Amino acid sequence: MPKQATYYLGRVSKINLTNEKFLKALSSPSSFRARDYLWTFINHKTVEEKEKVKYVYAELAKYVPSGGVKQVDEAQHESKDVEVDRQLIASSPFVYIPEWSGIAFQHIWNTIEQKAFIKNFGKIISATFGEFFVECEIEPIAEYLQFIRKLKTIKRIDRLQGSVYPPNPLFGRLWDSLRKYLKDRELQKLSLKEEAYESGKIKSSIIEILQTLSEDQITEELLFDKKVEFGDAVILMAADGYGKAKVEGHDGKREIVVRTSDVIQSFKFDAKPEPEQLYDIANGVFEEIAKKRYMEHGKNSHN
């Protein structure tokens, strides 16, 4: 059986960057240096279907300008050091699927871990355009059951904080009013911070909503019968990969902070994947997320 690896899921947020320019940056990226390492994209492959981009496969490469490797001298029966330019340290395969604005990328322990991938992915895109008012971030998709378990440890919610951006092309029916608010006010980003009185607590239904969504026998009537308050809608939208959010509170003994980025949706697959197979697996997971979270394709486009 091929060696397995963990792949994390997120959505790509683009500010002042069209989808066409973003795709071009994946295929013709710049490189940038951070301390001793260089970063760029390699082994790019774009697959189209019906004149639309079906997916883009590439790898995030971490390498050094030059480095020494051991080579065997067979004649002398000795080893010797040989200098090699642009020595590859590691590469993390990923697949970007425009239909979901989604990305699935491989976590490589000690070399290209999840946080390093997210940070350096955005920096490569920015470097490709000379960092000229261009922003590109991967916003993790939260795994609901883990999110619920962490939120349940909070007995009193003191603060809710989050930032979201207009979704494209999907939106969640539970937070559709928030999507419309962003659209009507022509916002490219919205930030929210709620804080309770010192002796009080924030009245949030976020755990109840998430639990209802996670049930197998849920009916639409039960789910959409209740109003989702503005603050809870921000948390839900961020959890679906359209921003970031955190919930702060107390369990009676200590302060607790739960972030949507702490509980990222993931799956296991081959460490050295075939692009089409990685797309099939990732696309299936995105489809399941959209179905379980009642997400639909919208007609408006900001990315």
C-alpha cells in the first residue's frame, strides 16, 4: 500500500486578484526567499473540461540556493561532497478546484507543515505580482465535530471575533443573509467583535446550530426554522472557509480560546498522488461538505 499522508482543506481568498491572474500565478510563479529557503510552485498541470478549468495540480516546493550532497566515487571506493544548485528539500502536492474555490494540500511533518504551507502559498502569489495591493490567503475549513467538542468546553462565552469576505461561487443557506449584507454594501471584508458585560455572557446558539447540522436525520424544516443571529452567522461563514473566527470564554477554572483554524477538515491519501486521483478524492470531500452544510452555487462573482 502506498505511503499515506494528511491533506488539509481550505478555500482560497483573493483580494484585488482575478481568478485568471491567480491561475496564471500557479502556472508561472515567482519564487521568494525566507531565511535560508526559497519557495515556489513546481510540476504544474491544468486540466480543463468544457472550456473551463476543472482543476489545477501543482506542488509547493521548498529548496535551498545550493547545498552539498554525498556522492559515491566507485573508482576510489569513497564518498565525496558534491555542490548542487537549487537543491529540493521537500515538495507538497496540492490541487485547486475553482468550482469550490477550494484547495487540498499535503501536510509534511517537520518540512512543510500546514501553517507553513498556508503562509508561503500566499507569499508566492503576492511575490508573483510584486506584492502590489494583492492579497491571497488560504482560509481553513473547520471540521464541525471537532469544533463542537472544543466549543462545549466553554461554559460562558465572553467574546466572539471574526472576519469574513464575500463567498464565491458557493454560499451557505444558513448564513445567506450575511452574504447578501456583504453584497448590498459592496464590502470586500467584514470584521466583527462582540464582548459581553463583565458579569454576563454572550447568548450564542452556535453549538446548537452546529450540532443540528451534524445530525444524520436532520430535516430542512427543523434546520431553517430558527433565525441565525448576525454574530453566529459570522462564525458559521468562517467555519465554512470564508474567513476566520474565534470564540473566547471560560470553563469555570480557566480561559479557553477556540479558533476555526484549530480544527481543519482533512483526509488521508497517497503521499505521492496521481493528480487526477487527488482531484477525485478532494472533489468528493468538497461535495460532501457542500451537501451536509446546505451550500449552494451563487451567480454573483467577486473573485
